Amino acid sequence: MLTVRETRRIVPSEIHNILIRGTNWIGDVIMSLPAVSSIRYTFPRSRIAVLAKPWVADLYRACPDIDDVIVFQSPGVHDGIGGKIRLASQLKEEHFDIAFLLQNAIEAAIIACLARIPLRAGYNSDCRGFLLTHSVKRTSAVRKIHQIGYYLEMVKSLGLGSSGRNINIAPGDDYSMAARRILAEHGVQDGDILIGIAPGASYGPAKMWFPERFAAVADKLAGDCKARFVLLGSPGDRKRTDLIQKNVKSPMINLAGETTLKEVIGLVKECDLFISNDSGLMHLAGALDIPLIAIFGSTNPTATAPAGERSVIIYKNVACSPCLKKECPTDFRCMDMIGVDDVFNEAKELLRNSREFTRMSMKDEL
């Protein structure tokens, strides 16, 4: 258990209204959800609200452990010192008993203090330990484990029970309806094999496999199983998705930068297979237990491997890897060594196993 400095015990029977300061990026949200489930497990009858940035709010709304999502409008009305004071005043009116700060920044602790939340718990990162009533020491050891464990260790060190490492995410029918409407507009029919491809990664180019190789894998899969393809990502990924379209012979639906998060969640859920770099959408596919191929370059799968029983990691453990750099300073060998057939063969096997799984599930229902 990690070292905790506390000024007052956390007594579950006295906690009725909980605020969680959520993380800011899709992958981090996914990997922190087991910690959220542990908070729910410890406080089963308490109200749990999450303070989240707008671009991840719909992901938190898909988690059954959360009752409410309060949107941190920055950019927007919560910008600047005045905006943070305005947000703190809004939170003060909610009368929270405790704040669990999953985000590591000092800003989260300052806002919780200004909101007069009596108990404030989190890692002592970003020099914020003195602002917390329950300051958890962030050791070098805990920073090296998988990020799911990183968040779980924080709440466990506070004396909370653990509900395990499972990710509790259950997008509602509105997510699926939004996705199916988009797919229907592009001619995708029920029964079509749909393969999602996410060729971007916000961290930097060292995490990104080559667009022309994504295209080559798609062409081989199209010839093998007559699949339909959807390209997903942020507006910043559009250049890479356009390059894939330029190099591919098979028709593709290019939706990078054209969808809301709710639509993306629904679209990933509709996929029969997902192929991705180490990115937020990779974690989303894993959390939804979509058959997934996760391509790793500069980052460490020990720390950020996707969840899901049907996730396959492709990673070449070369001498300089994982370097954790945003741009490769040498010859990009960690990605260059991953060939088209490495990905295609795993994809073909995952699709075959997925069809077997679907047939067995349908047989069990009869």
C-alpha cells in the first residue's frame, strides 16, 4: 500500500455526495474507470458526479457507476482565474463531502479547495500535496506499472475496496443509433463486416504506423473477407486518413474530424475489428471488447496495453524501445519492423475467431 498523509479518516457511512475530478483524455479516462468502479463499490448508495472536460464528457456518461457529469467548460466560461472561481462556486453549491482527484494537476486541488470540499484525496503530484487532506505519495514504482493499476493503487491506498480491473462502460442505445445512422448514410448494411482504423495518436508521430501500410492491410482484408472500412480520428488525424485513402484500392469511409465522441463510441462498438496505434481509440475498442490489433512503437505496452480479452498487441522490442519520445531521433525501426503481414495475419485470425464467438453466442441464445 502507498503512503498516505491524512488529516481525517474517510468514513463511508458519512460520505453521501462524491466528486471525482476526471482525467482529460480518452485513453486516461478508460484506464481510470476501474478506480471509479472501486469508488462506487465502496460507496454504493452515494451520489457520484464527475467533473470532466467537454471532449470526454460523453465517455463518462457511458459509465454506469457515474450518476452525473459536470462539464468543465474550458475553453469557455471556466477559462482564467475568474472562470475557475466561477466553477468552484458552482461546485460549492453541490455540497460535496469528498473529492477524488484522478487528474494529477495542481489546478484540480485548487478548485476543490475553493469549492470548500472538506475531504480532498489524490496523488501528491504537481506540488499539490499541501492542498489535500488525503495526500497519496506518488512513488517511482507506482509510476512504472500499468495505468489501470496506477489509478487503482491510489484509491486502494485510501482504504477503499477494489472491484477489480474490469472497465465498466455501457453506451446506451442513443450511441448505437447515432452510429448506425452514419453508417447507413454511407451504404453500410446489416451483416456487412465493418473494420475500424485509427491511424493517428495525439502524443506524436513516434506512435504512428505508416499510412501506406494501413492501406495495404485494408486491401488484403478486403480481398479476404469483403469488409467495409471506416477511418476514425480527430481533425488532426485527417492528413493521415487522407494518405490512407490515397494509397488504398478499397473504398473507405473517412470520418476523421467529422464525428462527435458519442458517435465515435457508437461506431467503434459497431466494428467487427479495430486496428489502431496506441491511442485513445485503441483503449476505447479494448474497453468495449472489440477484436483489436494495437500497434505499439515508442510507448510501453506494459504501462498502456489495451483492455479486452480479444486485444492483440504488435510490438517489436528493439534496443531503443520504449523510448517514450514523441518523435523518433534515429531510424524508426520499432515501427519499420512491423510488416503488413504481421498485422494482416493477426487481423484474419481475430475475424475468424470473432465469427466463431458470434456463432456460439447465437447458438446459446436459441
